[in-house]
Amino acid sequence: MTLVYEKDGAAIYRRSFSIIRAEADLARFSPEEEKVAVRVIHASGMVEVAADLVFSPGAAAAARAALRAGAPIFCDAQMVAHGVTRARLPADNDVICTLSDPAVPLLADKLGTTRTAAAMELWRDRLGGAVVAIGNAPTALFRLLEMLDEGAEKPAAVIGMPVGFVGAAESKEALIADGRVPAMIVRGRKGGSAMTAAAVNALASDRE
Amino acid sequence: MTLVYEKDGAAIYRRSFSIIRAEADLARFSPEEEKVAVRVIHASGMVEVAADLVFSPGAAAAARAALRAGAPIFCDAQMVAHGVTRARLPADNDVICTLSDPAVPLLADKLGTTRTAAAMELWRDRLGGAVVAIGNAPTALFRLLEMLDEGAEKPAAVIGMPVGFVGAAESKEALIADGRVPAMIVRGRKGGSAMTAAAVNALASDRE
């Protein structure tokens, strides 16, 4: 049996994006938001996720500008960090996940929270103007709001797309309602590291 | 404002799995399959994905036995490899992604295929009895079937869950229809590295 299938990576991308634009309802998005929506849909296989995307005003533009200016990208999970396509980054931006830092388990005990939330303490010095990409842990989004309460400097933009059944929907609604930081979310339980990294990749470059 | 949210990672897991078992229709699965279904749902935030899961007979049991016997886990994407929880692996199994190997770009040109499919050439020597976890590229699943045609040794089981709009659904149906290797898939466009790694994590340990 000979299998016949598309083997050209660039052609696969082009055809995928063309199917997404034909099927998804993207009319309400700005051009910058639309590119995020297309890549998030691409990463999830679900055109219907477009309806769950919420951008605070100017969030996509703020994230793009920050990345062009060299902002670091702080990720809550190694999967998010490894989903960021380095060749798309406009300023060889640092992509940082501190979850495996040896200080984290003790810090989590001390703070009485998850390791993911505790790992964010190690972001504090460079948080001002950074791009934050949360794709796994709702506790990370909640903790970010607490850090802002404590006086941490504001990131340029937050991609808040944790997935799951306990706290995910609530943490994303809290981020958007909070309003202190430009943010983009996927409403509800859906989300995850692939959608989050896809949003970063969309914001990183004008190239499709 | 004080945010009130669950900060105990173990409690978040327990409550998540309890919600999933209350909401999802898991009756048709064997106990081994059910654990895979629960973790795939957990990783995606979608109880409805249970309906799209297909296991070939004995595939979940074959994957579990192979992992316990020390089989390596070959992953098509770094995100899949980084989603595998090393502490759950029963035999300190190797988790291998060859996509970044310096030989791959030239190999892809020579074979006229994607880098992901080309990277699988570097699995060939250890493919017999391995667990294969494909979460990103449909071309990798198609290429695996071609490698079997060419006489490559059979893996113990294949987790075939690439996501997307071009070839993903077709590659998964081809894998299940082929029947030479025990396999588990998510039908249709849905899938991805998080679901794939979640399936590996479910198969790796009896612990929830």
C-alpha cells in the first residue's frame, strides 16, 4: 500500500490556515488578534475555540511591541517554553521557565502553594515589561494577581490560558476582570500549553 | 482583595479527576483504558473527548507492560517529551525526541518529507518493543506505517494523537485501520502534545 499525504511542512501550514480562515468566525478580531486566534485554533484543532477567546483592549499589540523590544517570556510550564518557536522571536528573547529550579520545592512548602506558583517568585526581578505565558496552572494566574497586589512590577501582557477543571475558568475570569495588565484568555476549561505557545508564536512575528 | 483558591496540587488533581469521572461517559473502557481517558480529558479540559478515543484491543495493556519492562518512549515533538512526568516512569525509561538532531534537516531534504518524519529515521534501531508517542505531526504517523512496510521492527504500542486540519484525522484512521501495531488515537482534528503526554503518564503508573 502506498500512502499519499502532504509532506511539505510549509504547504501543510498554508492549507491549515486557509481551512481555519474559511471555517472560523474571526470577524470580531483586530488583525493582531486574528493571527493569535488562527494559531490557537491551529494548535487545538478546534475552530469553535474562537468564540472563547477574549482580549483586553490593546493586549495583542502590547505583547507584540514588548517582544519586539526584547522582553523576556516567562512560562509556567516546560511544555509552554518548548512550544515557543525560537526562530520566530524578534529579538532573540529569553524564554524562561523556573519550575525545575532547585529552590522551588522548598519555596512551595514555605508559601503553602503549588510548585508552579512558587516558581514565579524567581520571575519577580524581571517581571516589569515582560510577557507572561501561563498555559498549565490556574494557581500561577491567581499568584500573578497576588504579586501585583504586593507591588510587583507589571508585565507588558499576560497570555492566560491554563486548562482544567479546578480553578482554570475562575483564574482566567479573574485575570480579565482585574484589568491591571493587558491580557488574553480562553474562557472556560479549555486551554493548555499548546494554545499558549501558539499565541506567543503568533505575537512574535508577522510571518504566517 | 484576597483571592481564595485551591493551592494544594494533590487536592487539585483529586478534585479534577473526581469531576471528570462524574461528568464523562467512561463506561465502555477497560480499567487501563479508563485511566488514559481520564488523563487525556484532564489535559484537554474536555469531557466530550472521551467519545473520540479509540483503543485497539489490548493496546493500553501492551503499552503499560512495555513501559514496565523498560521500553524507551519515542516522541515526535519536544513538547510531548517535556510533558512526560519522569517521576511516574516505572523503569527510568528513556524519553527520546530526535527532532533537534543536527542530521535532521538534511535528512528531511533527502527524503522529501517534514523534519518530524525524517527525525524518525533515528529511532529505527530501537523501535522494536518501544512506545511511540505522536502528538504533533500527522506525517510522523504516516511515516511510521511506511517504516513498518519497509521492515522496521514493531513498537509495542503507538499513542497516535496528532492535532490539526491537514492529515491529522486521516493519519489516525490509517493507524487504527492498519492494525499491525497496538494503537490508541483521538479521532478527528483534536489531539496534541498535552493529550499525548497525558496518555503516556496514565500508562506509566498505577498511581493517580
